[in-house]
Amino acid sequence: QAQLVESGGGLVQPGGSLTLSCAASGFSFSTYFMSWVRQRPGYGIEWISDIDSSGYNTYYAASVRGRFTISRDNAKNMVYLQMNSLEPEDTAVYYCAPKKDRVHYLSVTWGQGTRVTVSS
């Protein structure tokens, strides 16, 4: 069965950087899009970024474009989110999720997420 394990979160000051990692297993990782989403305190799930199966095409929400970079390593079944110029509004639990395409998420149980807190 599919397993997703996110890591790399923590406390960072505004303007700082973090890199999140997601280890995936139990499905054909290299054939699916991967996505990062987040849930800010008191809000619903917010899509952040997609990367296609090859890693060549990436997509970002306006709120993070230019600050976050998604990447993947298909040999390691890993997807990453490099986050720069972090803002307090980026405080959230971040999750990775596989997708069939830009719209449809794969029906798998998501991981526990990794918490990012941006605060001075």
C-alpha cells in the first residue's frame, strides 16, 4: 500500500529557508505527478505546487511562486520542496500527495505531514 512520509519542517524566522522532503513508497512513483499541499491553522487544504512525472514541468500557486521550488528524484522515490523567503503566512502543516494529473489526486492515505512554523 502507498506510504508517504514528510519531513524537514521546523521553526524558522521570517525570511528564512527550509527544505521539505517526502519519501514515497507502495506505488509507481515515477509515473505520477506529485503535489505539495498545506493546511494553515484555521484553514482548509491549500494546493501549493505540482511536478509532473518527469520532473521537467512544475506548477505553483501564486502565493508561493518565486519563493518555493518543487523537485523530485525518481531513483529515490523522493519529492522535495525548497522554501525560501518564508513568511508567517507560510505557517502550516505540509503534505505531499500523488496525482494522476493536474486535477485528480490518487486515492491513497496521506502521511502525517510536516509542520512549518515561521515566527520571530
